[in-house]
Amino acid sequence: MSTTSPKPRSNPETIPSGSGLIVDHRDRILHEQAAALEHRQRNLLEQTSIRNSARLRIRIWEQLHQMGLPLEHDHRLIPVIAAQTDLSVEQVSGEQMRRAMQETTKP
């Protein structure tokens, strides 16, 4: 009768997975999260940069918030968008009008 000793338990951080070690997976996720945060921070700076046009600043705002510029000129978000893009309400309204004109001239 042979007795086999139980195998020692592996450290969960060194258990191989399909795409590498769990530690590698965790590191990759942390790296991706850090890169996403850096990208967001850069976009927040670009959203208010005077080097960028009102059109670009509003587009960056739309991407960050995953929503479009409201169509109504008196929408309650217009002052919020103006403040967060460091634009005037008139500049945001101007972009609304430009987009409305662009839509009406499409064939």
C-alpha cells in the first residue's frame, strides 16, 4: 500500500491561467486603468484649453460624458457645458446653431 502525500497548495498569485499568470492579469488591468485615467485627465485639460476651438471643446465634453450637445437652445445643460468647457453660453449656442445649419443643408 503506497501512500501519497498531498500536493502542496499553490500560491493563487502564481497559478497559470490561459493568458499568463494571475499576477500578470492583475498588472495588465491596473496598467489599463491607469492609462484610462491619464487619458481622461488629459481630455479634461483639453476640454478647457484655449488652444482648442469651441467646436472641439464641446466634442471632447460629449465624449467624456457620452452624450450629445442638446438641440434645444434653452436646455438646462447648456450653462453646465459652457462652464465645464470654459466657454460662454453664447459660444455653446453658436455651436448648436452651426450644427442645426449643417443638418438642414444635408442632401
